[in-house]
Amino acid sequence: MEHANMLRWVITQNVDRLHQKAGSTKITELHGTTNIVACQRCDYIVNRIDFQSYIESCNPGFMADIINVTPDADAEIDTDLIEKFNLPLCPDCGSDLLKPQVVFFGANVGGYKVEHCYKKLEKCDSILVAGSSLYVMSGYRFALAAQKTGKRLAILNIGETRADHLADIKVSARCGEFFERFRDAHL
């Protein structure tokens, strides 16, 4: 859609760079990305893959016996191994406060990012919400803003969303299948 000039901007709650992998370049990652790790005390940032190598270098020979891997990629390991694990420190300031550059549940999206998204919203004539229940305020606020400013709102999602009552149109379908069919019919 972006390549056909049918899309002005993508505001995503995804943290996995899914839209970039699909070729999008006009994008705001509302909740950040897991592809970057940032120090919480200084300006140090590092690519997640490079950070993984750094973790391994801080823990040579660390071989955790995984007891169970959960669907969200968490893992259960022996508690004795946890106590032996060496936390990586920030190479710039020595802090151990390193985390993926994402907004975790319960935290707020930065005001600068929200304002940037509102400015993008001002320039569009309609909004398409795809694959989100909008149950968190970070995304829902833009559906509310669309209604307040008279912009049309379309929702593509399987199941109920928090903004169904605001939508001009609601399509219950899988996003991947819908966009493939849309591409084949219109692009």
C-alpha cells in the first residue's frame, strides 16, 4: 500500500520490526523495538544481536538447561544457574540497567512520540486499524482522535475491539489474508 501511495504513515504497536520486514519505511514504532537494547542511565544503544554476543562473552561456558520454553519465548531454567549468571554492564557508564528499547505493559509511550503520531494523523483523511484490539490507550487514543476530528475509521480485526463503536466500517478477517487479496485486486 505504501509503494502505491495509498498509505501516508504506519503507526504500529508491534515491537518486532514486522512492518519494516514487509518493506514499510514510513513508520512509527509506538512501543519501540526489541531489536535495540538501551542503557537506562546513559545514551548507549546497541543492536540486539550484538548485545546477545556481549551477554555470551560475559558468561563464557554458560549452558542453561532449559526446562520449558513458553509461547512468549520466556524460558524456565535451573535456579542455581540463575545465581551464576553475570549481568552485562553498559560499556559506557557501567550500569546494569540495560533493556530492550520497548515500552513495557504499564509504562507510558513517550510524549514526543505521541505528538509525532498526532501530527501524522492530522495529515490523513482516514485511519485503518489492522490487527489490534485497541485495548491499550497507546493505540486507542488515535481512534478517539479520528472520531473527534471527523476522520473515517476502518477496523480490520478478528474479534471485538475497544473502538468498534467508533468505526465507520468493521471487517472481521485475518490481516495477512485480507492484505494479500487487497494487493491482488488493487495493486
